[in-house]
Amino acid sequence: MSILKGIATFIVVLIVITAFSPAPYASGTTETMNPRLVDLVDGKRSYDLDLQLERMTLDHSTSAYSFRSSGSLGATAAAHWLEEQYRELGLDTHAENFSFVNWTLLSPPALSLDPDNNASTTNDQVLLPSFIAKHLAWPTGRDGLFGQVVILPLPNNGEAFPSNLWDNITIRGKIVLIGREFALSSSWRDHYIAKINREPPLAIIHTWWFPNHSWVPPYTGSQEGRLYSPTPPTSSVRYWDLKIPVGMINYADGLKIRTNIQNSRVSARIVIDAAIGYGQHYNVVAAIRGQDENKIIILSSHYDSVICAGFGDNGAGTSGLLELARVFQTAEKDGIYVPPVSMMFVSFAAEEYWLLGSAYFVQQHKAELGKVLGVINLDPIGSKILLVSKTVSGLSQVIVSTAQDLGVPVDTVPREEASSDNWSFDDPADRDGALSWIWGQELGIADAPPTPAVWLGSYPLQWTDTSPAGEHGWIHTPYDNSTSTGEYGWMTASNMQAQLRVVTLAVFRLAPTTSSSTVPTLTSIVAISVASTLLAAIIYLKRRAHDPKKPSS
């Protein structure tokens, strides 16, 4: 009977291994696909939520012309709206505040040419309608600033910068017009930075200098009105320190100034009626409890914007996050999917302040980061091709393979090109150092444990991006709105739906593999039943072999 004992032992081991081994994750198996869960995703609902957010953002009685710049009236209204949306879904929801600098535009920015150079006569002034204030631009006061306009010409397109090109142009105390293309060349950038720091002007107006950019709207980088810093800390202009207001006009309006200056001296009035203060910013946090509350998956996006409607950046990610919360809450309620780990949905403030909101979240939750299995950050989805930042943790591989299984166009980008809130988790020491340089304030997160995090964006995003069909992206421009998405086919409900389905299925695939939960799968249950039957049969035969009443053969 030693053979029977060996078989019995083997089957017991098989039962244990089969019952508590994770399910295989080969593409197409029932363990990797949950059609009912994926089909819950509704791209139109996500798009409509984005439209709601946009209407609030463009209501300047609420936003005071700051749209959703973090800490402004518009951003605070958006935070309250997000809380309401999460609570209506039935999620445990709260806002986590932190105090920091805020900036609010009190009236519409304006730029007017004054050909007779007389501030007291207004009948000759020409308003340039394309003018925008750069994000976090230094205020001019309600009456604005009046001064002579001078031009810093750029070299011919593609040429090296002649070292003496601007030597005879005095800009101190003047309003400077310069082509924004200076940022496309490291040599041109360096000369611009040196000139502005050496001779601080009264104000700066960026435009597009070359005709090949005549189709591009004005653009603002994150807090570009506060500082320009392509390669910190060695090469930068801190406009706030120099008290220089900065704005931008399009090519056509820039050409008007250039043409007028060729004929005579020209002055201008620039108005950026803004208030710089210190106040509250709000991260909005919602949660679904999982079977193992000691394990967490975070889905995130930021809801603040630069000086535009922010329909794409990052209204699309914000509304997409709300839709994901609805999907997983509905799935749990209807028994379609019970998450084995807890899920947290975090809408960050102040991403455009250089990932400030997520850095504060890391600071406030440092002790809990060991429970976080991964962070999936949306910023923004909805354009033509899903973009996934490369990670060493395996997160990106799961998302890419999921997109391929669902037939969703996908591509990867290097981690360093994915500058969004995922960085605060993935490399908190780097974020702490960056914030120290940018804002002069450390948050004490350098010792926070790095947490696996991935960025999900979509292509094209910026005007410099071009899709195979010749389409561009419009983040950080006045075109980042729902009208432009319809006209240019940029952010669409169908793209949102496809990409949110990728996220939904990726979470479904990730949770069992990362969870310590030992809930048996259907396959393991069948295996246990078969093995138990065999074991019972062996035990029965063993007892029969030792039964004295058994008839002799």
C-alpha cells in the first residue's frame, strides 16, 4: 500500500497548489477577459461629463478668467463638482486640502497697439484679439502697463544664432516681441534667457515668427508666465523674480506689430489683471473597498488646467476617471466583478504647478504607499492613439498587451517623456528635488518608497504632434475645447470608450496577479473536486485492503 500512500500525498499537494495558485494569464482565456465588465464602459457618458466640466470652466462668473488654474475659483468649483459626482456614484469620498500659492485672473487679458505712442488717446488703439496671458503670468494691475515695443528678431529658420544679433537692441523697460520658436533651439534659448536676465524688460509678448507656424494658435507651458526653465537649474528665466508679465499672440497679430514697427515707433498697452495669493488646493479622493483592504490600486488624473478650457488636458482624463469609478462600482453592485483589492480614484490638483498635487498626496499618504500595488494615471486620454509610458514594474506591458487584445491603437514612450503625476509615485526623490528648485520648498518625500506607476496619454496631444492623417493635438492652447475637438476630430467619445476599456480590463488582469487574496478560481474548484474524488477512492480501496471481512480471492 506504499504506492497508494505516495499517490495520496501527491494528490493532497496537487489540491493545495491548484487551489491557491493564481490563474493563468494567457490571452483569450476566461481569466483574462471579462466582457460584461468591459461592456459597462460608456464613452459618450465620459464625453458628456467632460462637457459639463467645460461649461463650468468657461463660466467666468465662477472661474474669474482663470479657467481651472489650481487654487483659483474655477478649480475649487471643479473640486466640489468632482466630490458630488463621486458621492452620487456611492463611493466613499473626501477632499484632501493643502495650502499653496494661487493665481487668479480677475478680468480678461488684453493687448492693444498704440501707433501714436500716446497713452491718453484711445481712438487709435488696435486690440489684438489673439492675446492670451501665459499661465501664472506676473500681474500688470487693472490699468495695465504702457510702453514702447521692441523686437528681438530670430535668425533665419534653422540657422545658428549669431552671437551679436541682439547686442544693439536695448530691451530694459520696453515691451519685447519675440518668436516663440526660440524654444525650439538650445542655442536660441540660451541667448533669450541671457538677454532677459541681463536687461529685464517691462513685459514680454511671444508670437510665432515664421510663416510655417502661421496656423498654430498661441501656446502656454505649465506656469510659463512664472518661469521659463528648459534645463533647470542652470538655464532659466524667473519672470516672477524679475516682475515681468508674459503673454502670447498668434502669427497674424505678431505680423501687425512687426509691420507697424518697420514704419515707425510703436507702443502698446498690456493688461494681465491677476492676483497672486496663498490658499487652498484640493485633491479629491474616492474609494471602493476590496476583499483585501491592505492592497490598493490607484487610478488617477489631474483636473486643473492652464489658461484654456482644458477639455482635453485634462478634462478627458478627469471625466474618464469618473467613468471608471462608475464602471467598477456598478460591477461590484451587480456582482459582475468584486475587486480582490481596494481601488482608489484620485483627482489631483496642481499638476500644472509641476505635479504639486500628487506630491502632496504622496506626502500625506507616505505611510500607506507600501500597500499600493500600482498607479495608473490618465493625462489625457481620448486622442487617436493610446500612449503608455515604459515601466520596469510590468505595468506598461500589461496595459499594452491589453490594448492589443482589444484592438486599440497603442504605442509606448520613454518614462522621461511622460511628465505627469505618475512621477510623484515612481520617483518621489526626483519630485522632491524638482519642487525644491522650482518653488523653493521641499515636501519631505525623498524617502517615500517608489511605487509602480504608469502614464496613459494619447496621441496627438500638442501642436508639434502629427497623426498619420496629418492631425495635430491642441493641449495648452485656446483650441483645447469641445468645439475644436468636433472641428478637428481630436478628442472623441469613441476614442475615450476604447481607451477606458483598456484600463478597465488591465485593472481586471492586474488585481488577481498582484493581490495576496487566495480566492479559488473556477478552474481550481473543478481541479479540487476531481482530486478529492480520486483521493476518496484511494482511501476506500486502502480500507478494503485491510478489512478482515473481505472475502478471500
